[in-house]
Amino acid sequence: MATVLRQVFVISGAIFVIVLLALGAGCRPATMGSVEGRVTFKGKPLGTGLVVFVGTDGHATLPAAVEPDGSFRIPKVPIGVMRVSFDNPPPPNLPAAAVKGVSEDPEITVLREQAKRFVATPARYKDPTSSGLSFEIIAGVNTCDLDLQ
Amino acid sequence: MTATGYYAAVASPGWVGLKRIGAYMCPSDTSLNSEGMLVTDTNANNLKGASYAANAQAFTKTNANGTIADYEGLNQISRNFTDGTSKTVLFAEKIGCCVSHSSGGTMWARNNLQSSALSPHFANQHVGPTYGFQTGLASHTDCTQRIPSTFHAALGVVLADGSVRSVASSVTPAVWWAALTIAGGDGAGTEF
């Protein structure tokens, strides 16, 4: 009988701890948000480039590619004030156009399209400490439009 | 004329780039199939994949800001690696198929477009102290192209002194960049 009671006590204790942990996890404040927006240069959407958000501790988000319509999205960004880097390197040198009737390397086809959209932007936007771009991320979905001049 | 794959500049049945090389494939890199193909690829005549890539900053000639001036770098450790060798990265993990074979990954013999997102090197296009690396991938579809990536919790690298180590995900992009440059005067320091 004493053994059974001890087992019941241990199992009840374990369940109590699990419930406490679950409640604790539920009450924990969010540490991440997401951000989406559009990059424009002198009012016109850009169709190339990369956006990175950099925290004051030096940690950075993964780079987000700017889509042909100028939009970008970063699914995980730490909450707080972040500096923003916009890198827009010129298109690479590409091989001559494919011979008629021969399928072209798909990646080169994509890069040719990107090259057509490329518009040079000031290099200062690449360095987050001099870009002048910053944004406070809060929990949930954030909208951050970047209008470069 | 033999059938050619999209990603083969010189494709013939015996061409080396079409070979699977097991030593270039990490067993836990599920973005490559057993034939060495990128998992989204169905064209057996395309180049085969790898799980590792070279640091373009170490193997090319670069401008002061890290952009590539000449892919034929001709660097020598004794002459050009002024940041030292024990904290300078030569190779790192970079998964074989990053999202899809038409957009990114690592083809070990990709040679017709050096700036490719599929070439076996990194820090060639994404250069500077804001670009880090990606660890703990759950799927190749979560991958970000052109930067080192791994399914492991930490990134495996080979350093210029020949040693191998894991780099924790907590390392900042600025410290990582210091470990990629060979003569930046910016030794990666104790954080690396």
C-alpha cells in the first residue's frame, strides 16, 4: 500500500512540474517579430539587393532578397531597435547569351533578369552604422518601408 | 552530341563534374541524394553536389571592401595571410541544395559562373560584416543562399593552420567576417 501511495505521489508531482513548465512557457514574453516592407530609391521600387537587420549587440538577421516588386520579408527578427543594412552589388559578369536552340543555365537566366532590374544605389546604405536606417521591432508582424535617397 | 545538363558547361559522359564524390558529401546533408544530386534535381546530366565550400576571401584576389577583383587569387599563406592562420577560415560547411537546384546550393565543379549561388565557395557575393552563416537547419527549404549553412547546431570549418573546429551560432557576423578576411588587420579575437 505504501509503495502504491509513493508511486501516486511521484506521478502527481511530475504532472505538477510539467503543468508549471507549460504555464511558464506560455507566459514568457515574445523575443522575436517578423518584418516586411518595400525598398524604394527616390520613390521608385527597387528590384534587387539584400536587406539585413543588425542589433546593437552585433547579431544580425539572415539576409532577405528584395523581390522584383521591391518587397522583402524577414521571418525572425529580435525585438528591439535594429539598424538596417541595404546591400545592392552590381550584377556579375555573365556568359554570352545561349546559342539558339540550346537550353540556357537556369541560374544565368535569372541573373540576366536581375541585371535588367538593377539600379545603382549609394554605397553608404550597406554599412548599418552609417546607413541612417533604423527601426524598432515589436512582437508580431512589423512593416518597414525603406525609402533610399 | 551527348545530352547536356543545364549546369554543365562541358558535359560529356566522362566529364569529372558529373561524378559523385562521396568525400565531398556530409552524411547528414539530406539536401543531397545518394547519387550526389541536389534533391530537387532530376537531370542526371547536371553537376553533382557537395556539402563544403571554400572561402572566396582566402582563395581570390579581393578589393579592400571584400569584393572579388580576380578569381585567380594566387594567395600564399606565408605571404598573404597577415591575419594569421589559426583564426582564418579556408573551408566551411555549405549544404548541397539550398531551397532548390535552380536557385542555390553547392555544386562541386560549377565552373561556368564563378559568382553563382551554386558554386563551391562563399563570401564571393555576400561580402562584409553583416553576413553570417546558418546553423540548425530543419530543411533545405529553410536555407539562405550564398552563405555557409549546416544541419548541425554549429558550423564545421577548416582553418588555415590545418585544424578543424566548430563555430557556435552565437558568433556575430562581424567576428565571422574577421575570420574570413586574410589581411584585414582584424583578427577574429577571443570571440571566435
